[in-house]
Amino acid sequence: MKKFLVLGILFVLPLVAYLFFASGVHNFAKLPVLHSGVGTIENFESLTSEQITLKDKITVLGFLGKDIHNKQGNAFNLNQKIYKKNHGFRDFQFVMILPFGSEEASEKILEELSVITDVSQWKFVFSTPESIKTFYKTLKAPHQLDDYYGTNFVYIIDKDGNLRGRDGSVKKDEKEKVYGYDASSVADLSNVMVDDVKVILAEYRLALKKYKADRKSK
């Protein structure tokens, strides 16, 4: 009897554990889409000749504005709390949008960040204030750009150009949607954005595994 009990535990417990975690993946593997149809940035200029695009990339999108020195702390917070932990994911990038005239200050920030980590997935793009304002409106976020065309909030954009965030289904006690994350707040990045980035990266990892598995089965 004891032998069968031990065997039952050995076989049943792993099955129960699998079903538990599989259920968790099913319920929490996707970060809600809050808005589809975010604009494009292909006509914006970059620090290099590289054309920066949001297409087929998971993007943390920010607006540092022409007072970039006052937002420098935001970049370091993002680098420390989000970028360093996830930049190994090939299709993950950080895109910071600024008005023309901010190129030199952006290069300085990149140099300072490069002392800490590989900055190859940090992208800085530039355009006119009018173009930046027009693009920002396509996010349909409740926040506003300041007088320098910047904001403390950063946004998660998926590979299809959708704005991702929280709509109350991720945590039932949340009453308001989370459209963006306050990069000036270490607490907001640590308590909210870290988890949401993990969720969306896990979603794409699972999709990639499924795609590879389907190809092998053919």
C-alpha cells in the first residue's frame, strides 16, 4: 500500500504542478492591449544612419524632451530597473524621442550609460516638435507632453504597434488603467513596470517556442 502511495505521489504531484503553472500561463501570459494603431517613426532621424522602427519590436517608448538634462535620471532609472535585466531579448528595444537640437546631449547620455551596460538597444530619434506632438497623440494616453515636448511616462509598444498596459484584469484591485509608467519613480518601475515587461516578453517567448514546435512537427 505504501509503495502505491509513493508512486502515486511521484506521478500525481508533477501533473498537478504542471496544470497549476499551465493555468497561470494561460491567465497571465498576455498584457492587455489598450490601444491599437500607434503611429510610425520611420521618418524620424536617428543618431546614426540606422532607420529606427517600432515594427516587429517590443519597445519601451519614451519622450525625454529638449530639457533632456532634467530627464537624465529617468534614463538611468530605466536602464537600471528595466533595460539591464532584459536587453538580452533580441527584439527588445528602448526608443527615446526628442526634438532636433538634442543630439549632442543624447550622445552624452549614451556614453554614460555605456559605462554600465551594452547600449546597443537604446535608440534615440529626433524630429520637429509638431511631428512629436502628432505622434504622441496616436498613443491616446491620458498624459500630456510638457512645454519641452517630454514626459516622465514611458510606454510599452508591442510588435504590432499596440499600446500595452493594464486594464484592471491583471490585478483585480486596480481601478484605473495603466497606460504608462513613471520613469522618475523607482517604485513605479520596480512594482509595476518590471512585472509588465516580464509578462510581454514571456508572451513572445511562448509564441516563439510554439512556432518552432509547429515547424518541427510539419
